[in-house]
Amino acid sequence: MQLQQMDMNLFLVLEAIYNERNLTRAAELLHITQPAVSNALARLRRSLDDPLFTRTPAGMTPTPLTESIMPRVQQALNLLGTSLSEQRQFDPATEQRTLRLSMNDMAETLLLPRLLEQLERRAPGINVESYYVPRDQLVKELAANTLDFGLDIPLATATQLHQQRLVNDRYLCMLRSDHPLADQTSLTLEQYLQLEHVHVSSRRSGPGLVDIALNKLGRRRRIKLRVQHYRVAPLVVLRTDLALTVPASLANQFPARLFELPFQLPQMDWHLLWHKNQHDDPANRWLRGQLMELFV
């Protein structure tokens, strides 16, 4: 059977299994039952006279035929999505919807107050939900349209996504304004290493960006406090002699003494991420314009 003669819903199932390599996860992605996915796969196998996937320890492995037709399947799905988007009218002043964003607490601190202020004026019917989606789940949620945008570092292997840089942020060392070193014009590496530090990480253990950079110099800092969120870390610094290495965009929001780092540290790239199947959707296009405007 020719691909163009097949039920479009079967294309969706085929793509979901191809991406997930698992029938249960494909069903969750499509919001249908696993038997429905199995039935659709059986229809596909009969129509194309090929097993399409084989069960292996690594999951559902595509056959050569599946690999050969997937580019055309994905092209067809993208074309359909674009056609439907072009027919849809979008008026921000009357739109009623929920904008779902994935970001960490620091991005929420910097973005949400300005975004909500902007939406109140331009699109009062749009509600916002913000929560963090792990990177290994981000592409799946964007593809399933359960998430509109992600704010994260660039994802080099996520070819299904569009990615636009929002900001390139350098790191600074933050101390309280009456810290014993506050009168210094700069910090030496020795002074930096003599300080006790706050380390922010969502993980329970392991080095961060700062520690990796210092390890390359054969040096090590003293971590006094490890916390999950950037938002609480400056509040600790303002009441103690601890130091915090933090992106400038967040550091500048606090009445603290800020120093350039006495060693090289890569800047933090924040990118806006969205799925290619939403690229031409009028609502998505308007919303990402609003988000990008906040970082101009």
C-alpha cells in the first residue's frame, strides 16, 4: 500500500513507536491505550507486509523498511500540522488557553514577572503553567504538545526542535555588601578559594560547572552549603559570609557585592526550545515572539 493511502492516525502511531521504542510509552505519548497502539501496529504490519519493529533488549527496534519510510512519514505529519495551523485564526486579545513552559527556578525568577505583566496587557485570557521537565523528557513533551516551550541549554542532538538563543549570561561571585572582602576592587583566585561557597545543583552529589573549571587548574573550592535552587542561594549569602557563583542576570537583582571571577568559566547559554510541528502555528509563533522580546 502507498503511504499516502494510509490512515493518518497510523502515521502518528508509527512515529510514536519509532521515537519511544516502547509500546507503553507510545500509548502515553498519544493519550490512548496500549491495546490501541498494538492494534494500530498490527494494521500497519499487514498493510506494509513487514514487521516494522522487532523486540530486543533495547526496546522496539525499527526494521530497515521502517527506517526508510520514516522521513516521508514525518514529512507528511509536519505538512498536515502546517496546513491546519495556517487555517487557524489567532487573536491574542481574545485567546483563551494555557501556556505551558519548562524552566528552572532561576529562569522563573527572571522571566515570569515580566511575562505575566506583558500578557496582562496583550493577551489577558492566556494562563501560564511553569514546571521543570527533565531534558530526557523534554523532546517527548514538546512533540506531544503537552508542553509549549522549554527554556534550557542548547540540546545538540534534538533535531526535532527549533532552538533560539535568548541570552548569553556570564557568571559573577556574589558576597554580602558588608562582607570582610566587600571593599576589594577585585578577587584573586586565592581569595576566592579561601571563601566558603554555596553550590546550587538539582543533583544530590557530583561537581558543578565551577568545580570542573577549577579542577582543570588543579584547584578546589570549599562547599559549605549545597542547595537545589538558585532562588534561595542569594538569600543565604546576604546573611552569611558564604560566596555564591551565580549568573549576572540573577545576581544583579540583589543588594550584594559582585566580583568578576578570577578564572575562566564558560558563559551560560539560555535557549528557547519548541517542536518543529508547532513552528508555523499562529499562537506558537506569537507566544515565542513575546518570550524573545523579553530578552532583547
